[in-house]
Amino acid sequence: MGYLKRFTIWAACLCLFLSMAGCSASGDGKETTAGESAGQTETGTAQETEPASGTDETTVGAGASPAITPVEKEAYDALKYVDLGEYKGIEVSKAQIDVSDETLDMVLASELSQQAYQQEVTDRPAREGDTVNIDYKGMKDGVAFEGGTAQGYDLTLGSGRFIDGFEDGLIGAETGQTLSLDLKFPDPYKNNPDLAGQPVVFEVTVNKITETVTPDLTDEYAAANSDYATAEEYREGLRDVMREQNKKNAVMDALMEQAEFQEPPENLIAYYQYDMVQQTSYQAAAYGLSFEQFLEAGEMTQEQYLEANAAQIEDNARRDMLMEAVVASEKLELTDQEFKDGVAEVAESYGRTEEDVIGIIGEEVLRENFLWNKAIDFLAENAAEVE
């Protein structure tokens, strides 16, 4: 439900940074005019839908620098702005908490898909969804044209990265086979107008075929990837985790509904305006856009953007006030050990060092959200489940 939305978005930014810092072009096919999707560059790169690669955090920042002036959140007395009401013993219905088999299966499928791996195919021809490693040469009137040749290029069939007929022509091909594809470039074709509408021939050799394999939830998988011994224990353990999260969400929804709020401090609104611009900037960077370019694409000014998102900004401020009020009412504190454990958990989740996590997300943001998590745990533990 996004009660820790700011941390969630920062985690997404961490993922973005990690993917951008680690990505690299596959194969030698950087300049082929076989690609056709809308995001294509003028050189006709076949990898037009990939985010730009980088080597450090400044790569993200270069496209993500927000135009709005940075705002530091000032300390405030949340209890002057929020009347929590009776926040202990909040009633939540079991219907809000229970997890159906259908929902559980969907989450399990999503979890298992994240563990998918590539496996070489040797006993069948290529089919849609497979990744083929190919060498290819494009020719017009028997002469190779510029940018139409590559070796060792990985192409997922059905991705739509190449011109019509290219990927379809490889379905049914076998490893080691060389094919001749008679195709025609689209008209218009912005990356190379000279080829627009022209018939060409691509000679393609299939070097290797791989498929994506998603593991099944078996006793062996559960034992190897969790603290559970069997698939059934894994399922029910996940159900318990989901029920607990549902309970926390329901408790927070109820508390948000019953609490009475004063107008948020001006600084808090300004802080979440900056926060929204900052997160949007990071998200735009995934598509190679600066925040200014994002605004231009939407034909809006920064002021119009903030106005359009005013309700969400105020909601974020209210959630901040709510969590700070619970923390203040219960005099909750975060111990050094709790902070270390929290950072270690985030680092493990993203496969990075603890120093990376603190450096990218920031110690202040981490501490604040770990403390809010502690407050939510307290509320859930003191909530009452009713029919």
C-alpha cells in the first residue's frame, strides 16, 4: 500500500542504478539497421530499448538531476499536526487479511519467475521466446550495406527488435544453420532513409539457442532456496508473510482513516515536492531522459507537474506525519543493531555491499524508514482481528 513509499522508490532507484552500472551491449551488433522500434537511435542500433549503460552513480544522476531546489526536511512536532485517536487495538477483519490460493499462486509464480535461468537448447529448433546467438550480414543488390552486419548478437525471438520478418524467419531454425531472409525495410525508415522500402537479404547463421527455464516449486527447490524443508511448508510460510503484510496494510488504512490531520508544515510539503521530482527524475533516466525532457514530452511545466500531483504529495506528507506521531507517542527508537540488521537485509536483497546501500539510499532515509517499520510492527501487533 506504499506506507514506506519514499524508501520503496529509493529501492527502485537502487535497482535502476545497479542495472545501469552493470549492463553492457551483447555481441558486436551495435550498429545494425535491422532494428525498428520507436526508441531507435539514428545509427539504427538493435538494442534501442535497453537503458544506457554506465559505470557509476553519476550516470544515473546525469539524466536524473532535478530542476527543483533540494529541500532538507526540518524536524517538527508531529503530535501538533495529528490526532491519532485510539491507535492501539485497531480492528481489522479476517477478510482483509486472508490470502486466497489464487493470490498465493500468483505471487509464487512471480517469485519463481525471478529465479528463471537460461539453458542451452540442443534437441529442438528455435521457437518464439528463445534467445538465439547469431551472426548476420545484410545485403542490398548483393552488396553489404553499412551497419547491417554483426557477429555473436543475442536476439530474443518475439521481442520485436528487428524489422518485420527477421525474427519470424528464425523460428524453426536449428543450431549451426544458415538462413537467407528476403525482407523489406519499412517505409519511412528514419535511421537510414536510403533503405526505406527497399528489398534486402539477410544471411543469418544461428550459433546457439537458449531458452528461459522457470523452476518448479518442489521440495528440493524449497530446501535449497529457503528455510523450509518442503514445497508445502514454503507455500504456507509465504502465505503467513502475505497475511502479516495484509494486516499491516489494513491497520494503516484504518489509522489513516480515523486520524485527524492539520495542514502539514510548509517545509514538509516542499520536501515531498522535491522528493517526487527526484524520484520521477530517476525513473525518467531509465529511458535516457532528464526531468526537463520528461516535462517537455508531457508538455507541462514543473509547476503544472507538481499541481497535478498535489494530492499524492499531500498524502505522502500525511503518512510522514502519521508515522512520526506513532513514533513520538510510543517513544520508539532505532537501535544501532536494528539499523545494522536492516541495512544488511537490504544489501542482501539487492546483492550489494552495505556501504553501497548506505551510499546510494542514504543513512537518514534508511533510519527513518526502519523506524517507521518498527512503528507499523507495533500497530499490527496491537491490532485485533475480527470476523
